[in-house]
Amino acid sequence: MAIPVKVPSVGESITSGVLGAWRKKPGDYVKSGDVLFEFETEKVTTEVYADTAGVIKTLVGDGTEIQVGQVVAEIDETAKAPVGAAAVAAAPTAAPKPNGEGGLDLSPAVKRLVEEHQLDASQIPGTGKDGRLIKEDILNFIEARKKAAAITPAPQPVVQPLIPKEVVSIPASAAASAPGTRTTRKKMSQLRKKIADRLVSAQRQAALLTTFNEIDMSATMTLRKKFQDRFVEKHGVKLGFMSFFVKAAVYALQQVPNINARIEGDEIVQNHFFDIGIAISTEKGLFVPVLRNADQMSLAGIEKAIIDYAKKAKAGQIALSDLEGGVFSITNGGVFGSMLSTPIVNPPQSAILGMHNIVDRPVAIDGHVEIRPIMYAALTYDHRQVDGKEAVTFLVRIKEAIETPALALLEV
């Protein structure tokens, strides 16, 4: 009997997307729980798993736009499993092998990473229960391999003669490795298209304006340095700057509540909660997962949540629910070396804070010139909703909370 494989619902607001890539080929025998394909939507990329075992027949190709509920494949339950597959299915209680030899103990996510990067799972030590391989083991192994490759001298490239343009006929998929080509083309992902649409829409529909201020990071850096070791020992994570800025943003939103609001039609909706979005950059695009009730979170809780989101984003496991409902966003271009920028508001929010790199600069302190670690901060806001005085006041409150951390931490 052929069991249909349907596109699952990933959120009420999403009705369609793109079949990013099949993980199984037509005629492959799949087991229940195997990853079948990637479903790329305007906000997230979701892996779709098999609900039953059998031989798969695909009905649409990679890159096809598909609708939620659409049948994209069929799995023949009556088809006989190839030699070895039946034994695997019949022995689920077998003792786990330390390194997942043969792929018997690999979860779908781990198996996908192993296949994508052509790894030998038996050569990677597992840190999960009973020595089982977990996703972090694979990611750490890949990262270590990249670092090792970076310090290994690369072989000198062989110079290839240019091919006359009139005889060049190369498929786009092979263009990247073909000699003599000057450009390649690839289709924009659904996520990248949505990001582009939202950025253009934000600039077209909102009256965006940016105000700047400089922040002396001395006090926060001193506090962080003094208690870093004790913080790591107790909480298992490092104390970063982002948690201080999240606390500062909550403090400033409480002082200037009009920024914690949004425009809907001809109404202004005032928020009385503090869900703060944190921009995370990945190879697939920019994600802004949300810290729920950030006003109730500790510095350690904020740091742990950000680390968890970063891991999920890197592994392509950000869920739609992780991205919804933020009232204010923070983006840190400083991690890439940015000195100054004008971030774009994330609709329907009214403002976004931009952090930048920290540079030692000469400043006047009590009539004397001193060298201090200075960060330029930017606040982009929707001038339809927020007046200039409110925006400047908000950024001053951010400055106060970072230069005097006790203000935000004590909520005074």
C-alpha cells in the first residue's frame, strides 16, 4: 500500500514554501524517522521525516514551490526491505554502539550531518548516553577539522587557460568548479527572498531614522572581568556583553514605554511585556529568535538562551515559534568589526538597537584626556510612532545602564 507523504504545517501564517532538497532518492528504502526532505519557508527551514518504512517514490523535484498539505511523495509499505534493513528494524533494543557504527544508532539529524560532510561516524567519539553520537559531537568535529585545515598550507593552484566565451557551456551546478568561469547563478532560498522583501518593505512603509551615541564600556568590562571565572564556574557559560545590553534594553523600554509599542492600521498597540529579539547570523541568512520575558531573566539565563538559539540556528533547527512575538530587537555588528551602522527595524516593531565594536579612544574625563574603551551605539526607530526626543532619551538610558550597570540590574 502506498502511503502519501504530505507537506506538514509549520505555523498558522505559513501556507507554502519550497522543497529545498530531497534527502532520499526515488527507489530508496526509508525507515520511520528518516529525514525525507527540507521544507524551506519564508521564516524557517524544517526537516520532514518519514512516518512509515518502505520504498519511496518522489513526485516533485528540488526547488519546487509546494503547498502545506500537498502530497510530494509516496512510500510503498509492502516493498521488501533490502538485506540488512530488516535486521536493523527488528532489533531496536540492541545495545547501542559507542560510535554509531553502521549508522544504527545515529539520530536523523546526526545522520544528515554525517552524510552531508561525508564523515566516518566510527572515527568520531560520542559524548551522549552510552557513548552515543550527538549533534554537538559532529559539529565540534567539523569545526576542529576546519581549524586544522586553516593552518595547513594549501597547495598552489594550477593556472588554467581561459576558455573562449563562445565555447563555454557549463551547467550552473558545476560552474563553481569549472575553470575560466567568472560568475555563477543560484536560486535565492525562500528565507533569503523573505528577508529581502521584509527589508525593502520596512524602508518603504516606515519613516526610519537613526540616532547615535557613544558608550564608555569601562564599568561593564571591569565587572565582567572581575566575576568572569566565578560566573563560568557557577553557570557553565561565559558572561558576554549581550546579556548586559538585553538588561539595558529592558531598563530603557521601561523608562520610555512608547518605544515598546507598534502601529496596526490607525491604532498604536502598547506592549506591557519584554520579549527581546537577538539577531543571529548564519550561512542561510539572518534569524532573530526571541528571549521571552527578558525582564524576568538573569544574566546567566540570557547567555544560555542565546547560546542555545545560536546552536539551533547553525544546525537549521530554529522553529517558527522561536521567531514570533518580539517587541524590540538587538543586533551586534561589532562581532564582525563594524564601527557604525544603521540597522533596519524588524516590523512590526518600532525600534532596533545596533551594537558595534569596542575601540580604545581618547575622551575627556573631568578636564583630562583619557583612553577609554568606547562603543558607538545606534538606535533606528519608526518616526511615525517614536518622536526624536523619545529616541534620544532611550539611547541615553541604554548608555546609562551600560556605564553604570547597577541601574539596570537593580531596576532603579
